[in-house]
Amino acid sequence: MDFMEIYNFLFNTMPGIGCLIGAGLVISFIAAIILERKTRKTFKHREKGPDDWSLFDDDDEEEEGEGK
């Protein structure tokens, strides 16, 4: 397989374009997770406010309040 065949597949066929879009989404998702975790490590001592929410934490506090 030479470079022109790979280039033609990726940019001139629908499955190739789908591969490029899928790879871009996966790479973006991985980068977002890594950056979110780095941010959490940097600001771990910040107190939570009433408007804070978290994508990765469980909402245990809200469930406890509803059951009482």
C-alpha cells in the first residue's frame, strides 16, 4: 500500500471520512478526560459551591437529601 492509496481512502471515500471523524472524536474525548483530571488535581482544595456539578462524581449528597 502506498501513500496515495491511503490518502485516497481517507479523503475520497465515505468510510475513510467516517474513520477520520471517529478518530477525531475519540482523540478529543481522551484529551478532555485527561485535562479534566489534571484540573481536578490542581484545584483539589477548592470548596464546592451550590452551583458546582461534576461529571465524574456520584451525587450521593442529593440522594441522601431526597430520602429523608
